[in-house]
Amino acid sequence: MTRSGPILLAIESSCDDTSVAVLDGFHVLANVVHSQVIHEQYGGVVPELASRAHTEAILPTVKAALRRAAKQFQDLDGIAVTQGPGLLGSLLVGHSFAKSLALSLEIPYVNVDHMEAHMLAHFLYEPGIQDKPIPGFPYLCLTVSGGHTQLVQVNDWNDFHVLGETQDDAVGEAFDKAAKLLSLSYPGGPEIDRLAQGGESVFHFSQPQMPDLQFSYSGLKTSILRSMQKEVKEHPQSLDTQLADWCASIQVALITPLLEGLSQAAELVGIQRIALAGGVSANSYLRSQVQKMADAKDWELYLPPFSYTTDNAAMVGAAGQFAWSASRFAEMKDAAQPKRVVHA
Ligand code: KG4
Ligand code: ZN
């Protein structure tokens, strides 16, 4: 694998972030993320509004990324773009834009699966950093985002084996729903994380019994709601006066099954090289607990830099560089796919 190579423009538009990056090999020259604020007032992503906002943001974001990277359209060797999974309307904006640009510049483009991109973000070199440890294959990746909760054995850049996953809601979704119950702003995960710093886990919720390596988050929301209702009956101001404790308790309840699953998976497959990926991997409690486990179990641990945890185009560029080096170029007839991308 080379650390400098083709200059790729990478585009990510699967949900509510319009992001564009420029990479020289695995070196990130620019990574611009335009987050859509319009959804805050609705407490969740409104698909129709998201695609409209992508349409408005895509060209300015492309121009900003090129400017920051000190590159021009003519300098680009190719384009990497998220093909799926995600919201179809959102994906279509980035994907159609990438195809049109590739056509007009007469350069190839490559399709990238959003979740694979999250897991391959570990190969990125941040601006100014020349050397850093990168994982060898295989590694075990806990992939946790607003749409996914998976334990994945990453055998190679194009070989992902899902060992276990959620049977209903994703953990990020559970963070966001719980935050809504506490009247916190969207997305709720970072808010709960921030407020939990000043609290203690004093409230307890019933956890579902799941088979090894499987997760379930849909019931927890109801359990959290019931606990709140019960507590408020006895202490009407509890949600205000003990907000930090509620956040800390919710955070521990949502993260604990992930820690248990990760530990079981590592033992089961005998892999000591562990990585985290996805938006929820920004969570400070998850990171500190996994670091403790890694120290105790002698794991080789890879925590993504914060800028590459939530949705960003640099990670799409990393997956794109791998695809490029294997000449896995896309065709003009390829379309955006709301479900997981399966490469031929
Ligand atoms: O990967 P991502 O940006 O988008 C998806 O592909 O879904 O993940 C977004 C999710 C949201 O649910 C958000 O609340 C959660 O990641 N998140 C966090 C934190 N930062 C983002 N959850 C807990 N703690 C955080 N610090
Ligand atoms: Zn994501």
C-alpha cells in the first residue's frame, strides 16, 4: 500500500452532512464538512430537506475543499463517492454530482460503501502527520453510528465479515432518542456525552438478554422512559436537577453492551487488533473504557481521530484509494443505493 498516490476528490452525502475531501494517496489535504442545521428544529433528519440542503451545499463544499487543498479541478486524477447505504435522495445528490464531474473532467470514479469507509478511516494520515501506526489485517472493528451497530472482522480492505449486529435500533439512534426524552438538541449523542461528564450513573434500566455478539436497543428507550416517569412522580424536578446523572446513567447503559460484545468477539475469533469506527466512537466513555480493556488484555488498539468518527469525506477517500489501487473503477450506469453496497 502506498502512502502517496493519485489525487482523489472524495464526496460523502449519505445522510445530513455534505462533505468533500481531497487526498494525495492516504494523506488528507482537505476535509470539509458542511453539517445541515435545519434538522435541529425537527429533532431528527428530515430526508426531503436533507437532499435539498445537499443540492445547495455540494458545489460550495467542493470549491472550499479544493481551495483548502490548494488544488484545481485539473489536478484531480479521480473521484471517490459514497454509493450507499443511506438516504436515497441524499446519496443521489453526491453520486450524480460525482458522475457528472468525472464525465466532464474525463477521469475515472470509484464507488464506496459508507460503512466500509468508516472502518477504513484508520488508514488516513492527517495533515502534517507523516507517520503513525495503522492497523494490519485482520482487525476487529466495533462499528457504531446512527444507523449501524456491528462487530466486524476486517480481513482486508474489501473483505468484511459481520460477526454480530443490532437486531433493531442502532446505538447512535438510541442516544438521539434518549436525548430527545431529556429535551436535548439533535444530534443527542454528543450532548449526552458532554453533560454526562458532570454526573454519575445512579439510574438503572432493564437490559435485554441477547445471544452472544447480538445487540438490541429498541427496548431500552421504553425502559429509560419508564424510569424517568417513575422518578419524576417522586421528584418532579429530577430531569432538571439531576440531568448530568441521567446522561451518565443512559451513557453507561448504552455503552456497556458494546464493551461486553467487543470483549466476547475478540476472544471468540482470537484477534487482539481492535478498532472503533463510526459517529458513536467519538463517545468519551466508550473510548476510555475500551482503552482500559485494551491495557488489561494487551490489545493493539486503534481509536479514530475525532474528525474521522462522524460522517466525513476523508474516510470515503481512504476506501477510494484502496479501490483505485485495485483498479475497481465504477461505470456511468452505476447508481446510488440506499442499502449496503455489494461489489461485483
Ligand atoms: O457515523 P455518523 O456521523 O452517521 C451515521 O452514519 O449514522 O454517526 C452519527 C451518530 C449520531 O447518532 C450521534 O448522536 C452519534 O453518532 N454521536 C455520538 C457522539 N458523537 C456522535 N454518540 C455518543 N457520543 C458522542 N460523543
Ligand atoms: Zn456514518
